[in-house]
Amino acid sequence: MPVEEATISVMDRGFLFGDGIYEVVPVFGNKLLRAKGHLDRLKNSLSRISLQNPCSDEEWMQIFIGLLERNAGDDRAIYLQISRGAYAKRDLAIKTEYPPTIFAMVLHVTPPDIEVVSAGISVITVDDFRWHACDIKSTSLVANVMLKQQATAAGVDDAILIRNGMLSEGTASNVFVVKDGVLSTPPTGHELLPGITRDLVIEIAKNNAILVEQRDIKAAELLDADEIWMTSSTREIAPVIQLNGEVVGSGKAGDMWKRVVDMYQEHKRLLRVGKVI
């Protein structure tokens, strides 16, 4: 139905408590990018908040395909949100007799202009004051909104989050650092969201003889990096050219970024024609 006609109860726990999880699945040429990875992460998020998965993988795929058939286009994304449902009264206690609320829609996406992206972005580092369960793709994003606002107030594009002197992630992206030909990114765990694009970038790099390390990265290493990238499903791979007002590397998109972004675009092309998943 048109989004203007869709309704959800004001008693829904997603609205009252942010008690829910979500996924965003990119779609290229009617092909879902890493559908299994997104569904696996969905199941992890549901399990972490003790909410039973309301559908099997096959049922979710049927829902996604139905949405795409009703919302034609080329580059799109499926937004899926599941909350714990609407209770009769506002109560923090979980009651299993209430069914979850499932909401899904298709977002139309403008493909990134590589020339524009290659101009790079400016970021600042900020203190990561979020909770210790960032591996849950939760709808409770007020902390991320506050951190993003710090970047906006500083007149830059985004923020890189630092927790106890160590790099965690961006406000809605994973972060990669290039130094002396080695591509590094923080390991997965409860301190950051395991990005699907992050995993794909790692896979592409390894398959093309690029040395990749998943390790703890000190905030000080950002100051000496040859390149810094931020990755997400919608951003794809964005090069950071300025950090806290200082130039990163050469001050422009680096050679490794150019190499990996070309391979990422080729992966998208092959996905569109059904040669990869």
C-alpha cells in the first residue's frame, strides 16, 4: 500500500521503547546483495533481544520478491523492521502472547557517482558513548543520531567513533585503515555492527591478493594512515580525505581505494547479471 496509508499502533513497543531491530538490503538489477548475510544478521539481532524470528528465510525471500515486483526500479533497497509488537498497556516486561509487528518497504536509491565519491569526505573523531551491544542492529538509534549531530555541528560529513582509545566504527558505517599496503579494520564483537558491505570488501580484497587484518586499531593510528575508508550498504566505500581538520594521506582518494572500489563496482555488475550472489 502507499506509505501514507500504512499504520502502526501508537502502543507498539518499537515506537514506545525502540524495542525492535531492522535490516537494509541493497538491490541491484532486481538481485539482492548478500541476502543470506542480511538474513543471518537479522537472526542474530532477533536472538540477542530474545525475539523469535517470525519467518523462515524462504518466507522472508518471498516477502522481498513480492515487494520488488510491486515497486519497480533498478538500484533499490529493502528496509525491514521488526518490533516486539503492540501491548495492551505500556510495560517494559516482555509478554510472548503478543505477535511482533513486521514492517517492510522499498527505498529507491540513487547510485553513487564514483567521481563525486572519489572527492572524499571530511570527518571528526568523537567519543563512542553507546551501549555494549552494538552488534544488534537495533532501532534504538538515538545515540547514533547524537553522534552524527556532533559531526553536523562541526561542519563535516561524519564521525569516527573512539572507545577507550580504540577505533570502533562510524555513526552508520564500518571503518577501514590502509597503511603500508595493508588493509585493516576492527574485529567484530559487541562494540560494532558487523557490516555486510564490510565483509564483502574484506572478501574482495583477500581474493585479489590484498593483505587484510581484522584487529584492534588505536585511535592514534588514524593520524598516520595512508588511507581511511567508511563502508556501508548505502554509502558503499567512501574515502576519508580529512580527519579532525588534518589531511589524510595525500589528501585525495588513494590508490588502494581506487582498486577496491573498481572491484566492488564489478561485483555489482556481476550481481545484476546473476553471476554472483
